[in-house]
Amino acid sequence: MKSLGSDKQENKASKSNSTENCDQIATVEEKIDFSNVKIEPLFEETVDFDTFSKSDFRAVKVKECVAVPKSKKLLQFTLDDGTGVDRTILSGIHAYYEPEELVGKTLIAITNLPPRAMMGIESCGMLLSAVNNLKDSEDEELHLLMVDDHIPAGAKLY
């Protein structure tokens, strides 16, 4: 783990080198082909603002993530939600992610859902993800919503 000031010192030291080599540095943006993605239609039913505003969406930091024993789908997350008390959320995403790749990530959760027991473990919230299907396929893709690590645990989304 680096101290907060170490990045600034490294940046100052490398700044002179980077300006000398500026012409040699090229950024390559990876193009993603979305032409084969099937998007679900939007809901026709509307939700009034008062109902929506009751949902508490928060940035959460993954402190620990493990596979739930005797489950092929469930991952158990131990999350920092900014309250100082660890939050446990279970999510059926093991087909898409290995637990160790999620530790340290900043995710988005809805935190005021009623607790729900799964496999004998109480889950207190839900992680948000984007899901889509590929055209001409039954395969589904799932991507957890991950945000910039500079967003602190507990930050509220509006």
C-alpha cells in the first residue's frame, strides 16, 4: 500500500520523462461491438418520484468475497457501506465472476431492501448489474456496476 503522497512524488519524477516522450505515447481505445446485443424493451409502467426516492442506492467497497458452500451460483460479499458496520449481500453471479477478482472493487447496491435469507445466510441488500442477451443466442451477459475507486463507501446515488 502506498502512502497518499507517494503518487505525487512519482508523478513529479516521471513528469519530465513523460513530456520528453509525449509524442511517442499513443492511447488506443478498445472498440466494443454492440451490434450483436439484444436489449430488453423499457418498462411501460411508470414509477412516481416519491416511490423512487425511497430507494437507497449507495457505493459499497468489497472487503471480502467468497463462494457460498453448497451453492453453484451464490457469492457472499462483505461490504463497507460507510456505516462502520460490515454489510453482507449474497448475489447469484458466480457464473460471471470469481470471488477474488471483486475484492477491492467499488460497486453499487440498494441498501434498504428487507433482509432475505439464502442458503441460511441473511442478505441485506442487492448489488446492481447490467444484463443483456446476445442476438440469436440464449447466452446472457452480466456486468456488475462498478464505479471509480475514488468514490467513498457510503456515497449516496441520486
